[in-house]
Amino acid sequence: MNGLSLTDREQHLLRTLVRMYIREGQPVGSRTLVQESGVPVSPATVRSVMAELESRGFVQTPHTSAGRVPTARAYRFFIDTLVTMQSLHDAELQDIRLQLDPDKTTPELVTAASNLLSRITHQTGLVTVPRADEGSLRHVEFLPLSGHRLLVILVLDQREVQNRIIHTDREYDEIELRTAANYLNNRFAGVPIERIREDLLQAMRDTRASIDSLLDGAISLASRALLPEGREAGYVVAGQAHLLDTAHGDNMPRLRELFEAFQQQKDLLHLMERSARADGVQIFVGEEAGFGPLVDFSLITAPYQTSGRTVGVLGVIGPTRMPYERVIPVVDITARMLSAALRGS
């Protein structure tokens, strides 16, 4: 049987149990559930309902208590059908607008969003950093360094400045560097980096038989600057200490694994990237994430965009008993406001 087969009374009692457990973190007994739910039935009847819900996998009984706690399936059913979203307070909305100031750089906005998610939800905030190949080129300069090295200064989307050091197979003189910069600035200003990369690859093929060695050198430099190998996005995390607030002996091993995952980044990044391919808020409860360290936790994510393209994902990690009705709207609104800030509006 699935969740849709629950009676109205079963749904009401399950909603009450989930909310109580989220609020108090203690197994809920039948007598307490009667009082909290307001359902005019006896504790014995509630025990019978709970036994039925347990047989369907919605609740379980800890071995040290006569009360019951919700399972991951209960949280999923609660999120999909029973949860009532809470609106953010005006002060919280103003705080988000203030911190996500369009005049800030992209790294500053990413850090601010992570801190906001943690502060408002009292959970762990996570925001991926846009990849280096996201955004549109505004200006580029090449400056010589010692040895066969060049400093590449990239201005993206009118505000973000990236400095890259590239290694070359020979030294380039001032004329060659100026030619390469002019080539990129004149031909590709305002063009998304991803499209520039495609055009450069084509240009490299077209100029193999070219007698214009200066143009060939310019394209070679441009390709080194804009086709870097092995550059991978990271993320900014804030409020890991909140995970300790609900820690207990049973989930400490998972918590240690999660803290290690924060440091290594790779697996969590892959999980966040899955969310980037979806629209709107995504919620992974426990084992739904397919990631061992998150078995005792939930991840709520939403993509953020600029120029109509998804460039990153933000989210909140917390215990499965997090207050979903409050956290989900915070994640959704923060993603929308971060997108607006990146657009400069």
C-alpha cells in the first residue's frame, strides 16, 4: 500500500506525529498523540492506527521506548502531501535582499547566500560556486610573468574578475600579447564562455594551414586562457556546527562521514549537480540521496541562474527531522533572490 491509501484520520495522526517529532525529537506515545491531535478517539485506538502505520513503513518503535518515530517514508509523505509551507517574515526577506546586494561580486554573493541559509534555517547552508566557464566575457588582458608564464585577467558579466596563471611553451612578446587580447575582446566581448570555447576549437582547426603566425599565436593563447583543464567548481558551506545540535550516539559515525564529505567536496558536488538539472526545489530524505553519509540527514536544494542559464545550486543539509515547512520556502526564495542579484536587478 502507498501513502495515498491512508485514511483522513491516519493522515491527521501521521502529520501530528511528524510535527511533534520535528519539534521535540522524542518518540511520541499514543496518549500524547491523542492530546496533541485533538482526534476524539481513545489511546487504544491510536495504538491500533500506529500499528497499522508501522506495518506500512511510516513509523517505527525505538527499542528503548513505547512511543513511535517517523521513518524516511513518513517524512516523504509529509513533504509531498501534508506539509503546509510557512511564509518568511518581512524582516527575513529584507535581510536576504540586503545581503544579496547586486553590487557584490559573485564570490561575495555565494558566501552571503550560504551564511543566510544557515542563519535563517539554523541548519547547514551549502552553495556551489559557478564554474569558471560560466558567464560572459567582458574583457581580457595578458600580462607576462617570469619564465614561460602569463597572468590572464578575465572580467566576466561586468563585475566578476578572475585571475589565472597559464604556462606556455615559449615566451610571448608585447605585440603578441596585445594581439591575443584584442582578438578576444573584439570578437567575443559579451559572448558566453562556453560558446567562445566552441568557436576557439573551430578556429584552432581552421588556422592549422594559415600563414598568419600572429593570429595563430593569438588563438593559441586564447585557447590556453579559456580552455583550462581540470578546473572544477567547489562550494561554500556555512553552519556545520548546527549538525551537532541534533547529534546522538547512533548517528555519530554518519556525522563524521558527512564532515569528511564536506572536506573532500567531490561526492557532494555530484549530488548538487544532479539538482542543477532539475527545476525548482529538490528534496532528498535520507537514503533517497544515494549517498551513504546522508542516510540520517536530508538535503533541500534549488538551482540559481544568470542570463537564463543555471550556474549553480544552493541548499540546506540538516537532520531528517528538520522543519521542512520552514526550510523549503527559505531555500526557494534565497535561490530566486541570488539569481536576481547575479542579474544585477
